[in-house]
Amino acid sequence: MKAKKGFILTTTLAIITILTIAGAIGLYIVTKETRVTVDTSDSIKALKAAESGVEIAIIKLKNRLITSFPYSFSGTIGNATYTVTLDVNGNSFIIDSKGKKNDAERRIVASVEKKGSTFFPFSINGELRINRFHNKGRSRSWTDAQLGVKSISEELKKAFEESAFTVRVDPSGFDFPKASNIDISPEKYCSDVELSKDKNLTLSDLKELLKNKSGTVFICGKNISIEGIGSENALDFDADLFIVAKENVTISSELKFTGNKQSDNSADNLSFIAGGQIIFNSNAGIDFSGSQEGYNILLYAQKGIESTSSNNLIKISGNQNTEYTSNVFIITPETVRTKGNLIFEPSTTKKDVNFLIWADKGIESEQGGFKITGNSGNTFDNNERNFSILVSNGNVNLNFWFFAGQEQRSGLSYDEIKYYCEEDTTIPSFYKNIYCQLKDMIDGRDSKTFEIKSWKIY
């Protein structure tokens, strides 16, 4: 009996011991799991804090709140904290964000860049149509010739490729630089009083206004109309001429500008700026000749450039005999529509000549297009005709693409745009600034969109 009671006691004590051990083990496991759960929760919160630090850093970059680097800041989100350091590496911003919750620490290192615009020398975010493609003469193989286009026929694509173009077709479209973002307006150059009255001028009137004038001359008005009659329509001017209208500039005959400054032998500069349209009526056009020291020509209209004339929109003839880079700009946030040629250029040049046609909503040339028949003189290998067409949201329809001269043909590349902005010493600052604004758009300097290039979690 005693043995039986002893066995029962021993068994009971064993069970109690086993239960005690099991309870202790269970308590340990529960405690450990609870601790792991807490640690995991803290780690997640620390990671979220680090992510918030990166997001806040990008917001600061977008809003240009950071003016020098390296730059650091810290903050709290919930019960977690973040500490962020930003620095610059080339074109990238390096964001190092550390999040902390209790003993848990997480870190994110992100590399971000401003998103710039896509750029090709020939950038057409629409359809390109050319009825007659003629690429003959001395230089049939283009250099720096890239074409980005939304739609193009196989026949025309082949014609460009046979002229040494690289053609990229993307039906989904592109994000090209926009002329609507360029900073040119009548109010920058003329007072409200000057822009409040209409002006009707002949070239004889212009001759009187420019008589014995040098430097820069601004002719301002609400609406400005200009015409030339008979022998009077040839203007030899010694100043940089700006025709600036708050609304429209209307040209009603062919205007002949002979240039050839006598005062300082610098390039001839001629600009038309309109807050409305630049309108060329029947038989109108600009004939620019004899500019031996180089030239800079601008047509800028906020609401479009329209020509019902069969004449050339711009004709450039004569000789360019010195070391000044020449530039022709046709720019509008709207559409360029012409009946005749956009550009007719039969001149002789001995330095680079650049043509930038930038029209956000398209280019239409009913009976014309480009007619380039000039030559590069004896320095053929050292200078180029650089061309660029930029259309951010529209089509380009040309009757012909006619290149038959003795010039070196090239696309206006990004490297050249950068050079003309930053290094060329022969282009006046007003025209250089056009290149600089275009460069900034390509670089994304003023962009508020950032791309994440890398994202590492520690």
C-alpha cells in the first residue's frame, strides 16, 4: 500500500515538474515572439520613417528650398524619427535617409535626377510629311542628324536614312522642349505706354527712326504694320533693330534689309516680337542680304506665325565673311503656317549658321519648305549649316525639302546648343539666351519632376 502511494506521489511530482517546465518554455516562447513582434513592428516603422525622409527631401528639391550642398534635416513621424543628408554627384542628388524607432534603425540611400525633355535635332511629336525630298549637292550625308517622330511613312523614313539620319519612331509620342516655356514677351522690352498705341510704318519711316542710330533700337506699339514701296524698301541699318508689338506685327510687302553695320563691324541683328501673331500678307516676306559680319534674326509670336504670301518667309543672301556665328530663329508656342518657303538660303558663309524652327503646335508650308542652295566657301570643312525643328505637339507638313548647295549639313546637336550657350563669344547675349533656355529645358533645370535612378534599403 505504501509502495502504491509512493508511486502515485512520484508520478504526481513528475507531472507537476513536466507541466512547470512546459509552462516555462511556453512563457519563454510567448515572450520571445512578443519581443520579435515588437522588434518587427519597430523595424517597419523605422523603414517608413526613412521613406518619409526621402519623400520630404524630394519635395524640398522640387520647391527649390535647398540652395547649398551637403544639406541635412531631421524630423519625427508618429513615434519614429528620420535624419536625412543630401549631396550632389554629377547630375544626381544623393539622398541618405535614416529612420529610427526605439532600438530599430533602417536606412535608405536613393539617387534621383531631374527629368529633362527628350531632344533630337529634329523633334516632331506628330506626323512628318514631305511631298518632295531632295538631298543633293556637295554634302549629301548629314552629321548629328537624329529625327524623333511620332509618325512617318516608310518611304520618307528611308529617304532620311539614306541621307545619314538616324530615325526613331514612337507612336506613343515624346516629351520634347516646349516653346511655351521660353521667356520672351513684349513687356520685357517695352513699357505699357509704348505698347498702347498702334503704329503704321513704311521702310522710309524706319529709315528716319534709325537715322544716325547705333546700339539697340526698340520700335514698340500695340499693333505694328510695316510695308515697303518701290525703291524705298531697302534698309541699310547700323543698329540692332527690335520690332515689338503687344498684339500683332503685320508685314504687307517684301522687306529688304541690307545690314552691313558701319559703326563697329559686328553682326547685324533683326528681331520681330509679338504678343499676338506675326502676319505676312500677300507678296510679303523678309529679304536679308549683304551681312558680311554675320547676322541674328528672330521671329517670335506668342499666338502663331501666318503667311499667305508665296514669297519666302525669310530669304538670306549675300556673303558672311568673318568669324561671327549666325543664327535664325522662328519660334512660337502655336503654329507656323506659310504658303511659300520657310527658309530660302543661297548665301556664302565662312562660319557656322544655325536655323532653329520651334513651333509647339506644328509647321505647315503649303507650297514651300526648306530651300538651301548656299555654300561654305573655301572653309567647307570648318563650318556647318546646323538645323533643328522642334514641335512638341503637332504635325509638320512641307511641300519640299530641298538641299542642293555646297554647304556642310548638320543637325543642331545638344553639344552645340550647350556650346553656343556657354562658350561661344560671337553671339549677342539676347540670342545666346535662347540657346540657354533650350539647354535648361533639355537638362530639366527648371523641371519639378524627378526620376529615381536607384533605391537601396539597409
